Amino acid sequence: MKHDQHSSHDIPQPIRKDGAGATDFGPRDVMRDMENPDMFVPPETDEGLIPNLKFSFSDTHMHLNQGGWSREVTARELPISTTLAAVNMRLTPGGVRELHWHKQSEWAYMILGRARITSVDQDGRNFIEDVEAGDLWFFPAGIPHSIQGLEEGCEFLLIFDDGQFSEFDTFSITDWFAHTPKDVLAANFGVPESAFASLPKKERYIFQSTVPGSIDSQKVSDPYGTVPKSFTYRLLAQKPLVFSGGTVRIVDSKNFPISTTTAAALVEIKPGGIRELHWHPNNDEWQYYLTGTARMTVFAANGAARTFNYRAGDVGYVPFAMGHYVQNTGKESVWFLEVFKSDRFEDISLNQWMALTPKELVQEHLHASPELMRALRKEKWPVVKENDKLL
């Protein structure tokens, strides 16, 4: 069998600038190699064995329904992701993710469109609200809820606080009814068995319905009142922390009190910017890339480091306490979510740590130049621009 001997300079080859490597004229997925330049030709600082820290939603199974679709990235797809799992879901106008609940808590980010969510807590207090792009919701484990697309439909990301979670292992109202004897249903609701003649025979999961009326028309008065802590948060309405290289919005139980098991940051990295060298002292970091292209090197100690490339729709992961950065490699802003199984967001800045340590000690460790020592910042700048100077 002849292999195509590409000679075009547009075809990348696994050869580093220092001469390491060799050409690859064998069977290849060239498009994949071009999407992953720092994985195909790793920087010479990469070394050792670090497991895969990347998976794309584009490589997952699409579960298609009348009314929408869903796909998931769990520990099955990305084995290192032990703390969190995620579902990407789309609902058509009027499409319904049926009434259901989970063993895990559900944290959600609205990517586009609008939806109506409903819920009732353990004390019989209800919650009905419309959400739009940039909004969050959080349902504690065991709390029942539903989601329905409004006029323009919607797409959102769901995060669950268990890497082994699967969207297809949830408790759905139609599934329960279909597997409960009709005489028991009749006794429970105080109606004849004939009232259940048209029940669905299996779980509906996602189904098509009509676009609901205004939220005022669907309000349900509740003798117990509404939930005391809102299940939603307007993340994009939050005033961002602004830095030379981009912006950061942080949300955890401090400003979203109901979210006790999930903390997050929405980060924008402008072209030429970098999410600074840092690590997280409280848990693993799960990432979702919303726009742009980026690269991340993860330092795992003991001489191990590995670089990955990411683009919109990719999931990234950083195990607990490992040092890393995220660098914008494109011409548009990179927007991504950092998500943690925690009630608080915490990170430690390499720059700030060095600035707040006796300078003689830092100099002795790194043979640090006076220029480097002058550039250290005592204030944390999570997103910096390349070649930033001390202001």
C-alpha cells in the first residue's frame, strides 16, 4: 500500500525546532494533528507520564430526541475526571427535560437562548424562574426539577458532583409511573385506575411540547412560600474583575449561597493573554472551553509536565494541586469555565507567592535577575498579558 508522501509546508510534522523527532508519512489524521500542535510537537519542557487531561464533546455520543439532544463527558470518557461529570444539552422551543431528580447536585451554565426551570424543595416550597445566556442554576441532590426551552430554545452545560454520574441514571417521573402498579397509583392519588389509562409506557427524558406562556401565567401559589435561597444566579450580570489580560467572574457559596458543592470562575483571556501560573489548594479543576483556542501545560511534580491544546467545546482537567497556566493561542478571546467540587473558589498565584516571600530566598532558589524581582506583584492578577510590566 502506498502512503501519501505529503511535502506541503502546511502539513505538520513531529519535528521540534531543536531537531528532535522525525517525519510521519504513515496513516494520519492530519486535521487532528493541526488542532493539537503542542500535543503533536510537545515543547522540550514536557516530560514524564501524565494521563490524558482533555476530551471533546464532539467525540461523545449524541442522544437525540424529539425536543432536543444531550451528550455527556464523565469518568467513562475522561477517566481522570473523578470529581465532576458534565452534560451538554439542547432543547428546542417548547422542548422539555422532564420532571426528574438526581442523587448528585446539579450546577448549570446557560450557553445560549432562554429556558424556564421549576423546582420544589423538601419543605414544599416551589421555585419557577426563567434563565438566559450567562445565568446559572443549582439544584441540591435529591431536589426535583424540570427545564423547558422558551421561544428561541436553549443550550446549557450541566455539571454534577460525581465523575461517575450519567444523565441516564436519573429518577424521572414518567419512568416511576410506568413502573408502579396502577392500583397503587390510584390509591396514592385518590382517583380510579382509569385515570392512568394514557400513561407513557417508559421514560420520556426529553420530549417536544408547546412553548409555555409567560412566567406570570404559570405561577403556582404555594402555601409554604418560595425557596429561601434562590436556585439561580446571574453570572454575566456580575461586575468582573478586570486585568490586563482579561476578566474573571467568581461564583461560590459566598455570593450564590445555595451552591454548596460547586464553585466556579468564568475566565476571559484576551489575545496575547495568559491565565497566570497557579494551582488550586482545595480540589481538582474541571474546565469547559466556550470560545477560542488555548494551550495548557500541567506540572505534576517529580519532573513531569504535559501540554494540551483546547478549543471551544473541549473539556480540560487539572488534578488537585498541580501547577498550570492557560494561554490564548488565537486571535479572539478565550472564554472558559473553571469548576470545582467545593463550596469555595481558591487559587494560589506563583507570582504573588514569590512576591510575598523574602526576596533573598527567592533569588537564591532561582538565581533570579533583578528584572524578575522588580516585576513580582504582591497583588494577585489571575489573567495577565504577555510581557506585562509592573505598574
